[in-house]
Amino acid sequence: MYSSTGNPVTTSIARELIIQQVCKDHGVQVQWVLGKGRVQRIVRARHEIMWKLNLLGMTLPSIGRRL
């Protein structure tokens, strides 16, 4: 994965960028997604983050520890 400047993006930076962008797209705050809320739009954002992080190569247990 590369940034808009063409530089490689590390996994930890990519993880944070994914979380921030998905939260922005869904209109939720990062702290809500990282919390235990079960409101539908938070759950949908959390699920999308999990899916994208899994595509990035993270395992579901490691994603669970992060979220």
C-alpha cells in the first residue's frame, strides 16, 4: 500500500487510516467504534473495519484485540 506521495505505508499506519476513513464514511467517531456500542451504524462501521483489516492481512483475533 502506498500513500498519495508514493511512499510505502506501514501496516500500523494503514490500520489507523482505515479506521479513520471508515468512521468518517459512516459518520461515527473512532471512540464509538472502539467502544462496546451496538447501535446499527456503529456496528456496520465496525464490521467494515474488520473486513478491511482482514484483507490487509490481520487475523481476526488481532483485530478483536484492537477493536
